Amino acid sequence: MTFKRDYKSFDFVLAALVLALLVFGVIMVGSAAYNNSEPLTRLFKMHIVWAATGFVIMLVVAFVDFEFICKFYLVFYGLTIALLLLTKLFGTETNSATRWLYLSDLGIRGTEVGIQPSEFTKIFMIIYMAKFIDKFRERMNNILVLALLVALAGVPIVMIAMQPSLSAALATGMILIIVLFTAKVSWKYILAAFLVLVPALLFLYYDLNNEPQIFLHRIMSDLQQNRIRVFLDPSLDPDVWFQSQRSIDAIRSGQLTGRGLFNNIVAVPYATNDFIFAVIGAELGFVGCVGVIVALFLVVIRCFRIAHHSEVYIGRILAAATGGMIALQTFLHICVTTGTMPNTGITLPFISSGGSSIWIMTAAVGLVLSVNMTRPKSMFED
């Protein structure tokens, strides 16, 4: 079967939803930074640039044949490993984690431009895994092929976890699971994975409270372990629980309709990125929170709808994985800001500040738009 590009099938609804979320993000980041220090004023200006360039990136990617992009899947995989390795060797340490790579770290002086490679890993791995599965689609239930895919995906996941960035590692790992579900991997492998995973999680929980630890200290830093302990019992360290408590207080203060833009009375740490949902709750209330969730839900549904209707196998995987990534990241962000999950530091798609996050999310949606504009070519067409 041959395919053609049908530009009349451009999904204006999906594009409009993303644009609305980007504009809303600019407003909320500006509100979160209101009356704060100069660095936050500069961050707000940068966020406008990130949002604008993100929308352009989405449109550019949308009008490029996604199958052409996927031809470079090995390049994307190599770039992923290279960026994560450079971050490990030369990255800037912030809050006991080395997640950022600045040009100045590589000897290029006079600029503060930097990226968060763990964010780019998400879209690079979606492209790589989609192409890998497309090449081996007839043998995806072969244990050796499946093991190879998991092993290759596991390398960047482990490298991210070593930064350490548990949230990004978890998100990338969940993307792998979403891709495997989309590829219709046999349930016997999925069941076997759960039979291994559940006892492993129980063991890690036991090891968390064991002294000396048997294994957990090898994969999680003391800071990460402490966050989990404090989440389970906030009285252990009120200082660590402070961020989550301030976020909960901010959301609670908004009640039904919020206190209004630029009128958040509860100071929330990292308000422009990791806790932007708390600012939304404080200033726009329950109504604003529900509105944001609905808008993001509609984006996810559009991605899944495009995946369902796509007649291109690799396009189906790309669209489903993108929808899953947006849904997962939204869920994790809201759980963290409402105190129902340990603080992992994860952004709210399209809304939180951060160029890396915005660019990979908009680029991923661009791939989905590209998938939607590809349809089977009739035998009567030239």
C-alpha cells in the first residue's frame, strides 16, 4: 500500500488546543512571576520565546513527512546517548542532580543557553522505538526481539535515573510500556513483567526502611529516598514536605473560582514550572483546574483518535505514544502538586516554563499532525 500527503486533513482542532494551552501557559507563568525578582522577569520573557518557537516547531514538523523523520531513528538514538553522556560528564549540578547541559559547560563562553537532555530523550525514544517496532512488527512477540528493544530503551532510562532524575526516567519507562501496548505485544509477556514488577516493588519498599540497605541505595540517592519517606510520613521532615504543603495550601486557597490572576497569596517554590498547577488552583480555583485538565484531555483524545484511524503502522505508534506521554506527564504533575505523590519535579505539558519541555511536546504533537495528513493513495491517483 502506498500513501500520500493530504494537507486538507490538517487537524485544526488539535493545533488550536495546543496554541490555547501555550497562550494560557504564558499568562500563568507571567502571573506566577509577578512582583518577583529580576531573574523571574527574564524567565517570563524567555517563556514567551519558548512558547512562540514551540508553536512554530509544531507546524514545521507537521508539514514534514514523519516517515522521513523516522528514517533517522539511529541518529536520534545515538544523539540521545551522546547528550546524556555529555550531561553526566560536563553538565551543571542543581539541587544535587546533574540534569542540565549548557553551552558554557562545553567550553562555548558568553552564552547561558542550555537544554535538559532527559526531556529530548522522550521524543527521540518515541521515534526510535516506533521505527524499531515497524521494522520488526512481524516478530515483535519473539522474545529475543522484544528483549533487544527493552535493553536498548533501558540504556537511556538508566542514564537518566543516574542523574538522578526519577521523574524523567519513570516517564520514559512508561512511554516504552505504552509503545509495547500499541504494538500489541502478547499478554503473556506483559503478565510476566507484572509478576516480576510487583514483588520487586514490595522488596524496594522493604529495603527503604531497612538498615543497612541491600539494594535501594544503588539506584536512588539519599535525597530521593527521603522524599518518599516524608511523603509517607510528613512529620519525619517538615522542611522536605514544605514544597508539597505550600502547593496544597495554594490550591486550597483558590476554592471554587480562584482569587484572580496575579493574586496568589501563597508563595509556592518553583511556581513557574514544577508547581504551576498550584498557581492555577490558587488564582483560577477549581473551575480553572478542571478547565486545564479538560483541555489537556482533549489533546490526548485527539492524539489517540488519530492513532486509531491511522492506516500507517508506524504513525499509529507515534500518535499513541505522544498521547500517552502527554497524559502521563499531566497525571504525574497534578499528583505531585496535590500531594498525592512524592515531589519528582515534572512539568505540566505546554504550560510550565522550560524550553526543553515545550519544544519536545510541541514537536511530538507536530508528528501526530503529520500522521493525520497521511492517507492511503488510491490506485486511480497518480
